[in-house]
Amino acid sequence: MTSISTIAAFVSADRLWASILAMAEIGATANGGSNRLAFSREDDAGRSLFASWCEEAGLSVSTDAFGNMFARRQGRTDVEPLVIGSHLDTQPKGGRFDGVLGVLGGLEVVRALNDAGLETDRPIVIVNWTNEEGAVLTPMMGSAVFTGALALDEALEEKLPDGRTTRSALDAMKWGRGNHPVGSPMHCYLELHIEQGPILEEEGVAIGVVTGGIGFRRYRIAFTGQEAHAGPTPMALRKDPLVSASRAIVFADALGRSIPEARSTMGTMAVTGGSPNTVAARAEFTLDLRHPDAPAIAQMEENFFAECERIALETRTTVQYEMIADSPPAPFPEPVVSLIEDVTTGLGFSNRRMASGAGHDACNISRLYRTGMIFVPSLGGISHNEAEFTSKEECVAGVRVLANVAHTLLNL
Amino acid sequence: MTSISTIAAFVSADRLWASILAMAEIGATANGGSNRLAFSREDDAGRSLFASWCEEAGLSVSTDAFGNMFARRQGRTDVEPLVIGSHLDTQPKGGRFDGVLGVLGGLEVVRALNDAGLETDRPIVIVNWTNEEGAVLTPMMGSAVFTGALALDEALEEKLPDGRTTRSALDAMKWGRGNHPVGSPMHCYLELHIEQGPILEEEGVAIGVVTGGIGFRRYRIAFTGQEAHAGPTPMALRKDPLVSASRAIVFADALGRSIPEARSTMGTMAVTGGSPNTVAARAEFTLDLRHPDAPAIAQMEENFFAECERIALETRTTVQYEMIADSPPAPFPEPVVSLIEDVTTGLGFSNRRMASGAGHDACNISRLYRTGMIFVPSLGGISHNEAEFTSKEECVAGVRVLANVAHTLLNL
């Protein structure tokens, strides 16, 4: 049996990089990014290029009823496959790496296996999930349909901005709807992805060993006070909802900073009834609380709303709030996390465990099958942007880890 | 010579109240307020009613080149007159007392003098200033033209929302432009007005002895940070402008509360670039700082912007600001303030000194002539609203003070 390090050695940095750049030409944007919106012609053209590469590598390509693409290399046995992948669709002004690295990294693993002349016990499947970005409709649709979190019939009736259903859009594509079984079982799912955050770059670490998808809860909070003239109204007699909301925001920021791995984001604020010389009537903002552990989110929620009640009492305002989204953490199984960590260390790459702050198809899949993720650095933490960048060396490091983890799992 | 208290005794509560209610019928609104927008037919109808009452009381009525109305009762000598007044125009959904009480209170003083059969040394003039409200164009236009703060020619070319100039609007009115000299000298100016704030009601005090118009400076402040994804971006690496702005607002609120008589108002906030799961790019808000003393405003300004710079440094954001308005305090002369205070106390009314937080014609006039103001309570501090209310007893208390102060000044 070939040693683990040997497989990684068959990974070709130049071939990987050339494939990434070639894919980026489909829907290339003026400032060096890509525009391959899900369900678009560019999406279909990207699928066709990927399929042609897969067929050249000896894989059989199929799609399921929602257009998720599967490229299969047979194993010595017909057991449940190892599935590796991500997505080829992009934001309207997206980058060249988000999703693409995971799909083409999977293809590079297969090409490395081919070059090494290796058969594996298990089959390996490279997957391209439909509409991960959610720049139209909702994010991670394809993997949600795959796991049953989103009903296929419902997903197929969703209307795109041009008025077509996803069904008719997929039916117009060369690589649209096919006969691959929705939700076909797998042994394990692996996804290589750019971090889309600044941590690895900031710490000078090559590989993020992802412990799971962070959970989040999102709220809409409104303080209501009373309009009052800036001049005649003494401070002590005011009921100023913008001051209340500001105090709540300062508290929420400090709360997020006080707990390791927590995030608290207040990204919108709308003030009504005020003017430069009138105290406002109402201030509404959103709060997004994230943490890898569900109890930590619940604790933050409790602390925050207790503080809101205190603030309302002190400022003589009223506060109302509602939860508008709730996505529990999706922890990955420790054996998979440990395997990725050991392989990474064995290859000599610096690494750290980290939760994924953003949602990924892997988070959907992890609710049904064992799952692992590998992160590589994002320059400046920038993503969903034409300026998104991960160097050739950083990309290939991720693929080498992916290759050796895959090879281990393919023979387990 | 008739004693001071005798004049106040000739003030008729019923006559005053009936006049206020009759004026409120012109432009009466569904919810018990009045709509006599400056330059409108209702404004002119209000002027005609006022002029007819003045003529019945033996006054000669004239207007100046900007439509300010003057109703004169001769004195024993032809020296500079005592001028008493305010304005009869209203907000679109204005109340029955704002401005009206000062004009009709002045008329009631003349009626009381008539009933008492008293001549005075000085002439007395009741004034109705044009467009105090500024619900169209700018506030306190008539008194600004009178003092030269606003050039007459410029004011006459201003365009109303219906496209007419103020000149053509005034020329279409019965009581529009006339020959009374603009800026005619006066011995002293007195204005009785509702407080438009909650202090007198809150403290159970009958009369506010106004020490002057509060000054204000107004600023636009913008913090700029960096958009970032709520999930992948750790708290420590964020540059969150909404958190910076919230900290600045909390500071400004505490600053206003820490200084007696100060006001700090942050009535608007606009956040851009953010979303429920994206840190915003920019947060902009307005700040209005008020205090009766100019150095106190300058000190608040210095403290606030020093704090903004500290916040920007700590939050890794940048801050920009500009002053968008600067109106210095308009203190009234101590002898007039003391006289009003002594007369009020002599009449047995509870009273307190207070600065006027809102602007008034009296603030304009005070830049040229000695000026005093008398406040009576506003129910709930509500003004510029159909629900505006001051009781008959509260109104008449103000007019009795006005009458006795006027009588003193008329014979000085």
C-alpha cells in the first residue's frame, strides 16, 4: 500500500492552479472575479467544463433531481462512497476560490490517484452542489434538498428573479436535472474551502481544521420612546430610543468580545420620528449571535435581553424583540476532525482548530453523514468579492491535506 | 398712578379665552388644532380678525414691507414704544396657543388698559411677526427681516412650495405688505409664550421667567469601518462603525446629562453597507448641543470630539465631522429678567428662571433691543401638535404678569 505522504506528492500545484484559472474565465468579471450565478448560463457552462474534466479523468458524471452533480470513480467494492466537493456557483461579483477550490481540489485528488495508479476500496465521488451562494433564493439549496431539510418539490417551484421556476431553469441546462438518487448514502463527506475570514492569515497558520459549523440566532430589536424637541426638553425628561439602542449595541459588542469564539453582529439600524432637532420615536436594529456551542448562544441571548430590559427601565423606553432566524451549531465528529488534524501535522503544515463562522454545504450534510472540513487562508479575510485571493501554495497545501485524508478514508 | 396689581385685575380671563378660541376657528383642524400656514389664506384671515379686534380697541394697524403687523396705542409722549407680541401663523397641524397667546395676550393688555381708562407715557404696539413657524421656508423670518439678520430683498424673493415668491404671496393678502418702517426702534420687547417643554408642568410652577434663548451647535458625524461577514470575522479583527457611533451617542447623552441646563440630541442615524449578517461600512448621525452659555457649548464640543477620536482609535474606525448649524445664545438683559421675576412674585405666582430651548422671535429682537419673555406651562410639554394645551387659568396668569410688566415699562 502506498504511504499517505506519497498521495499528497502526486497532487500537482500547476494543474490545480490552471484549472482554477480556467474555471474563473467562465463569467469572468472586469476586476478579476467571476459571475456564475446559480441557474444561469454561466453556471451551466462551468458545469460543462467540470464534467469534461471529470470524464477525461475517467469519472462517470450524473446529476440528481435538483441538479447536484456527482462525478464517480469506482472503488474495489461497491460500498458507500467518500464524497468530496463544494460548489461552482458564485456571487454576482464573486471571487475565483469560494467553492471552486473545494470542487477542483476534489478533482485534483482523483487526478493524483490516477497518476499514482491507485485503486481504492471505496468509490470516491466529487460533488458540485446547486446554488450554494443563495445570491438568488436561499443559500445551500442543493445540499438542503439532498438531506431533505428542503423538500425537493418545494425547491423546484421556487421562482427566480426572471420569473422562471428553478425546475424550468434546471431543465434548460445541459447539466440540470438527472437521475442520480436524491440523498444517496455516503461514508463520509469532505469539503475544502477558503476561510472567508482573517484568522489564518492573521496568525500565519496554513490549515484550519474545522470543528463544525458555528450556530447562530438572529433577532430584530426595537426600542420605542417619545419624540421631543431638542431645545425645550430637559435630558432627565426624555425617552430617547436611539440612546437605548446605542447602549444595547455597546453591550452586545462587549458581550461578543467577552466569550471566546463568540460573535455578536449589529449590522443594521433604522431610526424613525427623529430629526436633527427632535428626539427619535423608535430605533430598530438587528442582532446576530454566533457560537460553536448552543448553550453559549442561549446564555448570550439571556444576558443580552436582560440588559435590554434594564436599559428600557432606566431610559423610560419600551423594548420589543423577536427571533428571526435560528440555526443550531453543526459540530463535526471528533474522529474526522482528529484525522484531518493528524494528517495536516504529518504533512508538516501549521494548523489550528477553528469553527466555521459561515454556513457551508458541509453543515447541511453533517446533519446526516460524518463530515469534515479543511480551511485555507483568505487574503485580508475578503470573500464574496472580486478581490478574493488565496495563493497557489496555500491552495495546494489544502489539496494535499484533502488528498491524504481522502486516501485514508477510501481504504477504511 | 394706578398700582401695578390693579392693571392685572383688569385682565379678563373670559375675554382672553374667547379670543383664543375664536382665532383657533380660522383654519380649525379635525383634532382641535389650527392650520394657518404663513402666507396662506388662513394666515390672512387670522390677520383680518386680529386687525378688526385691534381697531375695535382703538389701535391703528399697519404692516411693514414683509407683512409684520403693528397695532399701536398712542402714549402721552411720542417716544419709542413698548412692543408686545408673537405670531399668529401655525404649523400645518399646529395647536391653538403657540404664538397666538403672545399676540392675543398683548391685545388683552391693551383692552385692560382701556377698561381701566389708563393712558401711558409710552406708546404700546402689539406685533404679529410674519412666518415664525417656518413650516414653509425658514423659521422666524419676519423678525429676522425686522432686525436685518435677513435682507428684505432676499426674503421677498424666497419661493414658496406653490412656486410664488413671498412678495407675491404677501401682495395677494389683505394684511400683506405695507408702509410701516422695517426695523422701527422700540424701547423694549416682551413676548408671552407657551413653554413647549415639560419643565413648568413637571415642577408645578406657574410662570417661567426666561433668561434668554439657548444657543446651539449642530454637527454631522460619520464613523467609517469595514464591511465584514458576521460569521468568519472574529470580534477582535472588526472595524465596526455602528459600534463606534453607538459609543459616541452614549457618551454624548451622558455629557448632556452631566451639565446643568445642557441638552445633547442625537435624533437621526443612517447605517450603510451592513445587513443582518454583515458588519456595516458606515454609520452617520447628527448631534445637536445646546446650552444658555456659549463657553459651555464649546466645552461640550471639545469633550465630545476628543471622545470620538479615542473611540475611532480603539475601534480601528475613522471619524469625520462637520458643523452644520451654529446659533449663539441670546441672553436677555438682567434688568428685564428681574422686573418680570419681581412682578410675578408680587402677583403671587410661583416662578422659576429658565432658558428658552426653542427659538423665538424674541431671540432675534434681543440682538438689537432689550427683550424679555414669559413662559406658561404646556400640557405634557407637547407643541407643534393639535393636542397642544394650556389651561385658561395658566394663560391668564401669563397675561396678568405681562400686563403688570408692560404697565411698569410703559411709564418708565
